[in-house]
Amino acid sequence: MRIGVLGLGRMGLPIARALAERSTVVAFDPRGERRRALVRAVDDTGDSARLELADGVPEASEGADALVTVLPGPGEFEASADDVIGALPAGALWVDLTSNDPRVLAATEGRARSAGIALVSAPMTGGPAAAETATLGFTVSGDPAAIDRAHPLLEALCGGVGGGVGGVGRITVAGDRIGDACTVKLLANLLWFGQVAAVTEAMLLGASLGLEPARLHRMLADGPGASTMLSRDYPAVLRGDWMPAFGLDRVVEELDTLSSLAAETGVPFELSEQVAELHRQALERFGPADGELLVARLLEERAGTPLREPRIEVNPAETETT
């Protein structure tokens, strides 16, 4: 099987390498440093027989049985769509792993279908470490027959766990409309980003009232407001780790997508819009930095009360030896 891969960033490169263990992979990224990283990976592992570098989007797509797009966002996906649809052969499968805009996906699916291409949306759960170990999770949507075709490919990236399409494991079907999976992914991320801001405000208030942050966190994580974010992810804030695997500009892009969807549908979105606005202010303060927890840092700065333990630098010459 010949698979094209577009996007060789933190997620795309390990995904291309994982797929090359089973199939011939022809990959491309417009950024030169990422193409060079693929060349180094091939040189280091000797995978040249199955992992190749393409000269562009059309070359990665031509003759492919399946194409996997692992792109930063809907803008990059939309920009590559013409070349993909023009080069992929009729009957090919296109699996998009991008955290995309459901409206962009819907428009592209119609064009792809007219060219005989089956498009499936499968946004990922898990960061670069999960991509490296092929333990990603996927929420998928699209035509059921196309999802069935995509299942073996996705299974290669999630360690074969999940018990089949539509099960309760690592591969979960959101619906048969192409945008359903990305809608679920965006809403899940909205709740996560909102909890980061809400928990940080609660932690800062507790700290200002004399509670020790680490102990306060443990008690909140055991309380009625407990969540996966609070117990599993929030300790990163206490370490001063802003989770640099995802850029703040991409966080704002996702929240802006939801804001525009809410405006189009006319549903109440006041609280979520405040979450989005806080992240826009964090982007203005820190720029497009890597760190999906940077809104917590913004709130710390405004409160003048860092929650993380201060790092104490010790001069080795002053350390007593026993």
C-alpha cells in the first residue's frame, strides 16, 4: 500500500514513520527544516525503502492509495486541498487528522467526492509522545464505508486498541457527517481551556487567602469539581510547564472557530466567549508561543502571585559534603 503524508511536524513525522512500518510512505512538508528532519530520520533508521520525501503536495498524493494530512489548522488544510484533489487518484482514501473547521471539511468533502475521493475526518487525542509510541486516539466521522476503510490505517497509529470502529476504546465514531468529529474535538478542547482559566482563578484566590497551592490543588482534585484536567494536567502549572506541544495561536484559532459557529447558530456563548477572550489576551501578551497553558501564566502575572514553587539555584561550591 502506498500512503501519502502531508505535514511533518511534531505529530506528522512520527506518524509517517509509524505508517512506514507497514506501507510505503511518501511525505512532504513545505518547511525545509521538517523535510530535513525526515531525511535524518531515514538516514538514522535505514527506512529509505519505505519512507520517501516528496517534492511537493502533488507528488505526495499522486498514485497514493491513501493520503493522511497532519496539518496545523484549517488554513493549511484548505490551502492544500486543490493540489490534493487534483493529484489523488479516483478511489483513493483521504484521512484528515487535523483539528479542522467542520465548515471547511464539509466544503472540501463535496469536491473530493466529485473526484471519486473518500474523505474521513479523524482528529487526534494525544501529543507527540503518543505519536512516537503509536498510542494515539481518534474521533472519526464521515461516510461509514470510508470509515471502515480508514480503520486499519488508524489502528496502526493507536496500537491496535479500541476493539473496532464505534467501540469505547481509542477509535470512536462521532457521526456520518464529515464535520462531526472536529466539532466534538473543538468542544472538548473548549471545556479543557475553560477549566484551565477557571481553576487558575480559584487557585490564585486560595493562594491570596493563605492556602498553600500544592495542598490546595490536591484537595480540589478530590472535591466535587474534580476533572481529568484538574487531576492529570493542572500539576503542570505548578511546575511552570506550559505544555509547549501546542501553540497558543492554535488555541486561539480553535476558540475563534467555535465563537463564529456560535454566532452563526445563535446559541448562548457568553461564558465561552470570555474564555476565548482571555486566550486572545494571552496571545497578545506572549505572541504565538508554544504553550497551551499560557493563559494560566497570564493570570498569574496579573495577580502577582506565581502558583509554581520557586526554583532555588544552589551554588555547588556552597553545598556541604557529608
